[in-house]
Amino acid sequence: MRNGVTIGQAAAFVSVTVKTVRHYHKLGLIEEPIRDSSGFRRYGSADLLRLVQVRTLAAAGVPLAEIGPLLDADATQFAATLADVGRQLTERIDELTVRRDTLDRLADGDRALLGDRAVALLERMTGLGFPADEVATGREGWVLAKALVPDGFDDYLTHVEHALDDPEYVALIKRAGEAAAWDPDDPRVTELATAMAEHYLANPAHLKIVTALQAHTEAATRYTLIARHGEEQTSATTRAVFETKLRAAGIHIPRSDTR
């Protein structure tokens, strides 16, 4: 009479594959039974018990490399190792939860990249009548700003929030959006740039919208990448005149060719 079961039966009994059982053998987690007279390896009750223990620990998240020593450890060490594995699993759960939350926010578009506060400001700008393409360009610039100058982004949003309370500022920025349709040599370009420069110089709190981001980095290249994102030729002309007037007033504005 043959004692024990075949590897296929053993695997089926404990809900794993034959390949898994053989992998456990290779790692030394379970000893291979001696072949019987027919040439088959027969798994007895002790082998099945060991297989169940290994499978249960592996399913619980215990690394395979730690299962052998764990099964051979005393009760105190066994409990301590399980507690350590539990802590590692908790850390993984926290990490996966963060990833899941990020995916959930991605379904809501900009919130994953900018956060609720910035999204609320973009919605406010739309409500104030800013052109959709200008809001879209601003959104992209903010994504760059948050990535390139993260330490200054919250302060920048604070300055924007306060500035949007000023109807004169809102009117100027909306008019700057209209300038995209003007020719570069249109006299209104210089008039607008001058009006904007005078407004910022008369309102230091609003001027921080221009200077806040550069205060958090010595790399002017980052500032110019953000400030000039999405510029058309006409808006670039407006900005050039605007920045020239600010520099003339002693305000430090990085130049596009600064390294």
C-alpha cells in the first residue's frame, strides 16, 4: 500500500500549483520526499502540514526568504517576525492608498497635478470672464511652476488670490489676454505694458506675483520657462516691454538668456 499523495494531489489539497511546490523545494522551504518503488515522490501528512504553513505565510505577505527561518524559530522570534512583517504590510498599504487617491484625483483632471486650491482659482478666473485659452495657458504654467518651484507655489497662489479681488488688476490681465490678437507694433502693446508695469509698481502685493517664484530658486532658467510658457509673439512683445519697465524701476526680473 502506498503512503502519501503525489505532488499534483498535494498541490491541489493546499490550493497551489505544482510549479509552486517545486519552487518551494528549490528554495529549501520544503524537503522533497523520497521516491517510492514506483518512482513517485509521496507527500505525507508532515509534508502537507509544512506546505500549508509555507503557503499561508507567503499569502500573508512574508517574503519567501524569511519563511524558512521563521518556521524554525521559537515562539518569541516567530511573533516578533510576524509583527515586523505586519508593519511592512501597513507601510505598503499606506503607499498603495496614496497611489489610489492620486488615480482618483487624475479622474478629476487638474486636481492631481495642481491640487484643490489652484483648481478653485482657475474656476474663479473663468467666472471672472478670463478667456478659456488664457485660463488653459495659465493652468499649464502653474503645473510647471508647481513642479519647478514647489516651495514657492503656495505663496504664489496666495498672491493671485488677493490680486483677483482687485477689479483693476483683473481688467488689466484680461486685456493682456486680448493682446494676443494685436500686431507686435500696435501702439496699444506699449500702452498696455506701461499700464501693467505702473499697476504692479503701485501695488507691491501684486508685484509678488511676478517676483515670488524667482525668490525660491537661484536658477533663472526655471523662472523664464514658467513665465514664458505659451507666449505668442504679441504677448511676448507685451511682456518684454512690461519687464523692461520693471527693470528700469529697479525690480529684478531674470532675462531669458540668463544662465
